[in-house]
Amino acid sequence: MIRVLVAGLGNMGRSHALAYHANPEFQIVGLVNRSRPDLPPELQGYEITADYAEALARLKPDLVCVATYSDSHADYAVAAMEAGAHVFVEKPLATTVADARRVADCAARTGKKVVVGYILRHHPSWQRLIAEARALGGPYVFRLNLNQQSSGPTWEVHKALMQTTPPIVDCGVHYVDVMCQITDAKPVEVRGMGLRLSQDIAPTMYNYGHFQVLFEDGSLGWYEAGWGPMMSDTAFFVKDVVSPNGAVSIRMPESAKSDDIDTHTKTSLLRVHRVGQGDTDLSMDDEPGHQDLCDREQAFMARAITENLDLTRHLQDAVQSLAICLAADESVRSGQPVKL
């Protein structure tokens, strides 16, 4: 039985806690949150405390799930490992490359397992997209975005996230990770642009941005992310990978909504286009929803611990995708391309 402490009870923290609750390999020993949120019935019987350090020292968990805001990820993860616990940490791994490397170095030094919440890595349809794209052969053009026409409670969550992290970093790490898995080439340069479209966020923050990343093999990627009630829901979900031999695309139904969390991972249909051969549509019926994917992430976490999986490359990839997105943010703010 893996004794787990969950820190942070927002959308992702609750989903991970539900995954632990339902999985007999885990036992939740405590929940940490600064306020007392409304929780689903399954989680209402667990102890909640506001003091992470106190809970960590008193409960001595085998695993800590870090699902707090991004600026505390690195410190919480390192504290957990220093206390003898493995770590599941939501993306982004940190808010600076130095902090991300600090987490990776601590994992190497302590021998503790660290899994980063790249949910798409556990999605069979995205795994298929990556495999089909790699089969076409590079170099590649990646055309990816995720814009969210958020309002009400979702916009409040986005504004809270933007106190520390712009959308192109928070969401971008997922899709840059997909780019890197397909090309497997070294990123060499990033160019970014962004704009503040709301008076509701700090003058130093922007809620819309896009960037281009250039790879050593000639591949290039474009990613776009915007949050807020002003965002268009037209072409909010573009997922294209193009190569000299064809393309692989995710095609969403017209009824899809940009603020639906399941839309962010569901694929509906994969279209594989091969030059001279036409198109093949691969139906992605019965694919996992958001909670199912969180269940799969935590099942992988259990395997990592019980089977002593080597997660060195996993952490290297997490540091690299974060470095690309932070370079994009630097480019937005400086107005200059950033060499990697």
C-alpha cells in the first residue's frame, strides 16, 4: 500500500485524489489545501490541513502529489523527496529552468521517483498520433493550439494561474512535449509573441500568446494559447502534424466547446493523409475521459514505484519542454528570438 499525501485540491488535485481513492494500491493519508473546498463525497472523509510542511513531517507519506499553483511545485517536490517520499507533480514542473533541474537533481540524488503530469502521454489516441506521425518521417511542421473561451469560475481559475504562469507555458508544455516525442531532435531557437487582452490581469501578464520553435533536424512548431471571455471559439483546437509524406490531424466535432476540460484531451477522429494515397480516418470512439486519464497517470505512478522504473528520460523531457516554453515567454517579453 502506497501512502499518499495530496497537496492542492483544485481541478487536477481533486481528480488525482479521486484516482488514489479508487485505486487499491494507494491509501490517502491526508489532503492539503489553504482553504476548505467543496469536495465530492468520496473525499469528504479525509483529513484536510493548510500546512504542507507540518502534514509532510507528521504523516510521513510514501508519495506526495503536488497539484498546487506552479510557483510552489519545485519547493514542494524537493521537500517531499528530502522527507523520503516519491513525487507526482502537476505540470509545469517549475516556473524556472533552474528549479526544474533542481527537482531532477534531487530525484537523482535521493533515488526517489518523480512523475510529471503530462496527461497526454497516457492517452491511447495521442500515443497513436505520435506513432503515425513518426511513421511518416520528418522533418515536421507542428500546428498546435488550445484556446479557451473561459468565463465564470473557469475564468477565475485562469486568472489565478496567470498570477505566476502565462497560458503558453501552462498548457504549452503538453504540446511541446508531443513535438519533442515526434521529432526527437534538439530544439535550437524559440520566437514568441503575446498580448494582454484583459484589464482583469496584472499589467506584466498576457492572456494570449503564440510561439515558434525550430529544431536541429529542420522541423518547426507553432503553438498558440489564449484564455478569457474574449477568446474566439472558432479554430480553438488545431492539432496538425505535417511532413513531406503527408499529415496526421485530430478532427473535433462541431459541437466541441473550448472550455470543456474533456475537449482538451479527446480526439474524436484521427485523419492520416498520405501523399498519393489519400486519407484514412481512424475513429477514436470509447477513448478515456479526463478522470480516466488521471486514473491511468496514477496507475503509472504506482508502477514506477513498485517496479522501480527508470524515469531519467521522463524528467529530462519535462525539463526540456519547460525550457522551450519559458524561452517563448522570454521572447514575448524581450521581443527577441531566444537561442537554446
